[in-house]
Amino acid sequence: MNIALLKEKLEALDNKLTAEGIIDRRSKTALVLDLSDETFYDWLVPDKYLDLYISGPALAARLWAEFAGADVEDKSSYEANNPIIITSSALSNSGMPSSELVSIAFRSPVSGILCFNECTNTVGMRLEALGYCALIITGRLRRPAVIDIKKSGVTYNVSELFIGYTVSQIESLVGVGPMTTAMSIGPAGEQKVPFATVVCEGSSTGRGGLGCLFGYKNIKSLCITGFDTSFERTGCDEDIKKAKEAFDKVISSSEYCRMMQRSGSSCLVKRSGKYGWAPVNNFSRRTDPRLFHLGGDEIRRRYGEEHGGCIGCPILCRHRTTDGIVIPGYEAILMLGSNIGCFDMDKIIERYAQCLNFGLDPVSTGNILGWAIQASSGGKIVILEPDFNFQDNAKVLPLIEMIARRTGPGEPLSFGTYALGQAFKDSSYAYTIRGLECGPYDYRGAFSQSITDCMGLWFSNCFEINSPVVRRDHADWAVLNESLVMGLESYGVSANLVVPTIVDTIKHLEKRLKYIPKSVIKRAKPKMLASMISAYSGSEILSEHIIALGDRCWRLIYEINIALGFNMLEDTAEVLPEHFYIDPESNHNEKSIVPYRSMIERYSFLRKNTIALQSVEPKAN
Amino acid sequence: MTYEILTTCTGCGMCLSICPVKAISGGPGRLHVIDADYCIGCGACARVCNSSSVADQDGNIPTHESKRFWMIPHFDAAKCSFCGKCYEMCPAGIITRPVAGKAPELTNSKLCASCHWCEKVCVFDAVTFSPASQGAAQ
């Protein structure tokens, strides 16, 4: 990859694009950590970047291209030249609901393409309190260290003594609390397990191998101490009150939000069985009556309605047991439960906690365990003892630890599903997309999700997952979903608000989808969220600006991925595992083959339009 | 926003006892110091100071306020979603964890720094502020 050429290309693109819907950022400086010589400095982010890409994934992608080293493609040194960019939300600390989104961009050590992790925690809020809009981590530390970021500066504390410590151990050592947050890795990240994750505030920050990259860079934990209660809103109080009232009305009348508040995101488990996108027994089946035991109603009955959520989010999808133990989201429930034939919620909760404590991504871990079950049941591959019982947590929990620590039978499994499929010359049970384990969906029931995942964007919750009504024009919906999600997230707003504020507000949605589906796509505009952003930011933002920003973000990712060797419009022919678009066997009555090729054609057509529209020279006034 | 203690400090220790994050250090009768790394900018130290010895980063010295008139939070059970964000985010750690049907409460209203952070993190508008004396009367 010629990084200089990419930089030139992106500069030309920046000059061609028109910045609309600009938000005046409070913080315009990024903190750059140069790990190679353990230094740090402030870097003023050019106004051009802040105007065009605002914040979130768009700004993170642009900054990644700015700071990527020339030999990022060189395997021996790529970890040093592969920067990690963490951006805060443009609306952080503004008081706007669901606006504490944190975006992390890096080149995935698994798939080799640009990867985004979106999570909601207090990292962005703390960065803003320290006066930064982004954190840029370049280079590689010589020795494992805990990085401590405070107002007075950055310190690198050697942490060789803490090698092998779990996430909970390291968090108690660094003193996580209301004043300090930490992004930490467990033994999995230290051992460079490709599907290791970074854990922050009790949640995984996402997929793609960020934990592995932290391990490569020798970062054990990234602590940020910052808290500022003196922030004042920039928007007009009267506008905020008006917008908030309308928003509250929509949220309180939304069935989706009520469902989430009652039983957390586990309510989607029941739906996954009904619409046939549940991964069951390593993606061999799409539904199972026992999913009832993992669904929202049953969870509510067993564990009560003790709910919580991310900071500032009214959806409250994170539930707890009465003892305060976090109940995993639907993704982890499906992958650590139904995908490995386990339908006991108590066991899944323990497995989830074990994965996070050892720094493993629960979705990928579920995938690799599913592979292990299917591969060993055929008798072809012998990794585990013959009577290994995947229902028994006394065996599964130590196996998860062994995967993270790369010991015993966990060692071969720690290489990931793709590597195992290649090593055993049998990829028939290895369900991966560009080397990364498939998401928690059987794509035969979630067509537009398959497109988004095949593009390497890995957004969870496409329309069809959250809103079962939307099950038509899959490529069109995938494109709309991408633009909406990337646009909103680039303004720093969580994409979880898409269903209650956009889809649910379209009148006669079901009838329209039946007779005039194209009109629904035209009507699916984030008007309410645009007015909310306008009120809280004090700038005039239209729904068109959000979509345009999403398209700009997509274009940026497209250009960067081309430089990284993946053309999102041309290299997608064989990305989806054949199982989903050739294998007709399924235990669900809906269509069992993903119309992948026709969807990709339509997707390419629509995205080429996006590129063509962005190539039009702006009219001179 | 960070605060700084001026040399006119009498070392009475009022700021030290009210700081919700224990960012102030100093012995009796000695000049107290604020650790900027931990200062959350709530301004409680400045409002409690009898000798007007605490200034903000712009050099302004907030006026002394009697603690009776400090605003403290009240949690509306009808609006509360029991998500527990206020409990998790309270810098002083004086809010109880809400349980379904029972809104959070202050364990010790005298320790509240009146930073309004619980109000900011609540998206359900369940937190309102009123003077401490009024709260006690209620």
C-alpha cells in the first residue's frame, strides 16, 4: 500500500467535498501518544477535518489515514504503524440523549481492513473534560505498560508484573471509579489471540481484534482520569426543551423502547427464532423452540426488571440480575448459548463474564466453540477429549481461560476459526468473513445484515434485526442503514435511536412496505434526530446533512480500504461463507438462501451513485 | 474548569471536607492545595470558603454561600427509570442504587457538592434541585 498516495487522494477528496451541517466543536485538539519513545503531544486537528467529518467514525477514519505509517502493510512492523484512533462525540457533555458515543478506528489484525468499534462509555466524556476531541495512539511500547492520562500529562507505568492479570484484577489495581475509567486487556490480548477485545466499564468495546492490537502495542490498560461537571450547554434552552419534549413523547410511545426497557436486548432473541436469524448449533439451524428460555419474557420472569444502560441513553437495553450481575446482550446470548447448544441463561451469564474477564470477544468465542463442537462431533478433528460436555460450565469456563492464555486444548482454538479451517484443510464448519468470525446472525434470515458485515462495517442491528416489519429491498435498506448509522454516529449519536425515531414514526409502515416500499426508504429520514442535534449543538442541522455525512464517511472508508487491498464494490464475490447462499437446508420456513449476488450487484449500483454524486463539482455562488 | 486556592487561605479545612473527590490536601492552619488532575470543577470549595480564597481558572472568586441554600437533588420516583446512572456517576458516591419502584436517595445530603451531575446524566428528567433547607423541611 502506498500510504502517501492515499493521503494525496484523500486530500483531493477533502477539497472536492462540501462541508454542510457543521457543528462547532468545543475541543479541537487531539492528544497524540507516541509509544515508541513514550512521549505525548497536543495536535490541533485541522478545521477542514472537523468541518467535513465532525466526530465519530468519520473523523476517526480520517485521522487514521493521517497517522498511518508508511509500511503499515508490513507484517513485521505493522502494529507500530497501525495507529489506534479514539474519538469522542461532537455532542459529548451536551446533555443530548444517547450522545456519549466513542468510536475507535484501527486496522484489524484479523481482516486486514479498517475496522470500527462503536461503544458508549465515559471515555469520550473524559477526553472532552481534558480538552481533547480525539486520542491518537501511534508506535509500539518496548515493554508492557499501563498508560495513565490526566490533566497534568501522560505517564507510562511499566506493567510487566501484571502480565497474566485478568481485566477485573487490573481494573482494581488502577482504581477504576467515578473519577477514572480504563480500557484494559486480559490475558487474551497479551497472548495476541486474534479475537481478543478491550474491556471498558464492563463491556466489550467491539470486534475486529482491538485487544490483540493493544497486546501488540504492549498496552495493558489505558486509564483516563478526567471529569468536568462545569460544562455548559451551547444550545438555546427553549429549543432544547421543545426538542426534548417531542423526543420524550416518541420514546415513551415506542414499542421498541418499551420492549428494551422491560427485558433488555434479550427481547430480540425470541424475535431471532421467529424470523429465522438465530445461529443454532454452529449456524446449522436458524431457529429452535428452546430459544424461549433465553428470550426477554423468560429473562424478566427469572431475573426481574433491574435494568440499566449506557450513559445518557433512554433505551436502557442492559439488564442486571437482582444481585447486580450484568445480563449479556442478545449477541452474546446467541453465540455463547444457542450457537453451542446451551439454553440455560445462568450458564451463559457465567460464560459471558468469563470471556470479558479474560479479554475475549464473546461473539467470536461462541463461534470458535461452535466450530469445535461440530468439528469434533464428526470425529475428524481431535482437540478436546471425546466426552467433552459443552453444557457443563465446569468444563467450558476453564476452556475459555485456556483459549485466552493459549494453554492446553485452548491453544489451537485460540488461533481463530479461519486459521483452524485452513490448518485442517476443511473450512466447511468455519464461518468467517474476511478471516473474522461471523456475527451473531444466521444471514439466511437477515439479508441486509449480511451485506453490511461483508463490507467489513460490522454494524449490529440492521433494520431487519430491530424492526421485523422491514424485510424488503435488502440492498437498499443496507445502504440506507449504513448512511444513517455512519451519519448519526459521526455526529456522536447512537444508532440505537434509528428504530424508535425513524422507522417507528413512519405511518402505515407495513402497508407502505407491501405496496410502495421505495417510498418508505425516501421517508426514512432522521428529522427528529436532526432537530435534536440542532437544538443541543446550536447549529442548524438537517436530516440531509446527516445522510450526506454518512455517505462521506462511507466514501472515506471505501478509499482507505482500497489502499489496504480490499475494494468494497468489487472484491466481495466470495466473502460470505457459501453455507449461507448455496446450502438450501434450513429448519425455518422463510427463504433459506441469501440472494447474495443480486444484492451485491444492487449495492454496488447504489454506492457507485453515491461516489458519482460526490464527484459533482459544487456550484459556485 | 479547575479551581485554585489562593495564598489568603486560612487553612480552616472547610473545602477539604466538602470536596466530593478528595482532591484537596493540607493541614489545619496551612495553605491548602487542589490537585488539578482530580478537580471536577464543581466549585463546592469556592462556595464553602469563608475567606474567599478559592478562584476559578479565569481568576474569578465565587461568593461564599451558606450551605443551607445549596441546591441538593430530589429524585422523582414517577419519572425515574431506575437505571442507576446517577448512582454510578455521583462523584461523591452519596446516591443510593435505585431498585425497581424505589427512586434513589441521598445517603448524606451534607456531603452533596451540588455539582448537578446527576441531573445532567438523567435523560428522564427525574432529578430536580431545591435548596437544602427546603429539602430538610420536606
